[in-house]
Amino acid sequence: MDQSSGYGDVLVADGDLNQRYPFSADFVPRANVTPQLNRWNCYELMVECNTVGARDGRVAIWINGKLVMDHPGLRLRGIEKIVSRYISIGVYSSEVLPNQTAWYDDVVIAKQYIGPMATGGPALPLPRRI
């Protein structure tokens, strides 16, 4: 709801692609992040639906336990029946590149923040393609 186009808004860490959106007073621009390649990274996405009639919804992303994007003050629904019911995992690239591979492991859905499974250790090698 309240999006500036019929195709939805793009939420990015620094807010730059979404200048027409009335950000909440709690929005803090952050640097856009490119995760380290060729290693396991822990991605966490939180979607918190708003209270009907209020702008208190939130979308946030953590990478390896560090908050990298946070959009509070969103109005995502207008009726109580609309809730988050499923997730979809995918990879999108605006460029056509050969031999792209994405590995997924330990996918978890939860109602509270969990955090990375392990921290402070060396990067684990990616599985070898057989």
C-alpha cells in the first residue's frame, strides 16, 4: 500500500531508488552492501505486517548478523486477514551471466530473530559441484 507505482517500490538500504516514498521518521539510510562472494553468507529477512490503519509495518534484512537494511513505518495491509503465509526463495540478476549457482542450506521460518548459526569462525567452503 502507499507505493508510488503499480509495480511496487524497491526497498534498498540507502533509500535512493525510492525517493517518492514518505519514509518514516525512524528510517535510517545505510550503505548498500554487496555480500562477499564464494563463501557462505547468512541472510535474514524480516517482514512485520502493520496494525490495520497504522504505518507500523517493517521490512529489515541482516547479512551475517549485521543489520544492512531497515524500512520501518510501512503500511503493508488494510485488512486484518492479509498476513504473511509463505516464502519464496530466488536469485535475480539484471545481467545475463553464464554458470550462476546459488546454494541454500538451513532455511528457517520463525516469528522472532534467530541470528546466524555460527559467528566469528572462518568462512566455510562452498560445496563442490559434482
